[in-house]
Amino acid sequence: WVADRKPSVRIAAGLVLLALYQAIFSFTSYGGWLLGTVDYTERTMPLIWKIIPFGPELVDCNINGGPIGHWSWLLMLLCGTIGYDILETANPRKILIGTLAFGLAFAAAGWALHLPWPGVKAEWVFSKYYMTAPYALWASAICFFTLAAFYVICDIWKIEIPTLTVLGMNPLFIYILQWCFIEAAGRFIPESTQNWPAILGGFALFYGALYGIAHYMYKKNIFVKL
């Protein structure tokens, strides 16, 4: 609805939806449900039950902000369109200033909202699991900083990172595939392990296998669109 609007409209839309999500998280039992302190039932969450009419089946897995978490994720999506517009200027000065300015602004806002404001609000949760405003703003900042870094490395310094070029041709497919690998690996190497040879060896095997699959698809011109 807003991806083709002016940058100010896109940013405003992302911030408004983020604010609405944070308000529901903070001032209704939705936040308590995500945090695990409130059960999702018609009695404990009547407002949310009406907003999300599909019942417990839809909210069986309360991660990444739950069923309305995309209101928060939207900010990062729209920031991607802003990043594209900045790159389209093809002006190194504007690109670096633009990406760094947005990154610093969002980072400062995210950190400020995370801190407690005496007499106004308590400390807000900072977590991808709950997708609260501090995390969404900080993550958007990291996206702009990352874009600036890759612009310097790849466009200014002309350095190509081969493995990332190949993996980037089918990013969503590889993302889903790596989850399958992680699920399988967790049965052999628990997350709590402190065995560094096993950790490093497992990572090499993990990355090598994913890269091998991505490289095969790259050479065969196989592109999976999701």
C-alpha cells in the first residue's frame, strides 16, 4: 500500500504500525501472552480474541511477535525500500551519509525506548522473540549499517565476496534449508556445548554443505522464488 509512496510516507507508515504493535504489547494481555505470563483464552484475552478471530490454532507458536508481529517487522521491510532509493542515487556521498544517518537515528531511538523513563515507563523488552519497538528500531539500524559496509566493500573498494554472491542468489531457499540443517545438527551438537573443535567443525560442515548446494543451483541457473 505504501511501498511506492514518498520516503517520508513509508517511514511514517512503518513507525505508526510499530507504535500500534507496541501499544498492544504494552497495554493489553497480548504482551503477557508473548512473555508467557498469560494464557491465550477468550477469558484472559477478550480484546485480542476479537482482533485475531482464528483462535488458539493461529497463535500456537508465540515467536517473532506472534500473529500481529508483522506490524513490527514492517518497519524493516520499508527501510529496505528506503535503502534501495538511497543506492539508486549512485552518489557515494549521499549513499554513505544517507545509510549512516538512518542507521544512527534508528539506533538511538531503539536504545532510548529500551531504557526506563522514570515516571513515564518501565524498561521495554529488547528481543527479536517479542519484536518490541526497541528491537525493531535497532535491527533496522543494523540493516542500514550493513548496507553501508557492503557498499564500501563491494562498490567502492571493488572487492567481491564469492560465497556471499552465490548464497545471495537463492537467499530465502537457503534460509529455509539452513533451518533444516540446524534442526538435524542439534541432535548431535547441543546448543549448550563448549567443545570448540566440535563447534568450529560443525560450522565448517554446515556452511560448506549450504554453499555446495547454493553453488550447484548457481551454476545450473536454478532460482527458487517463494
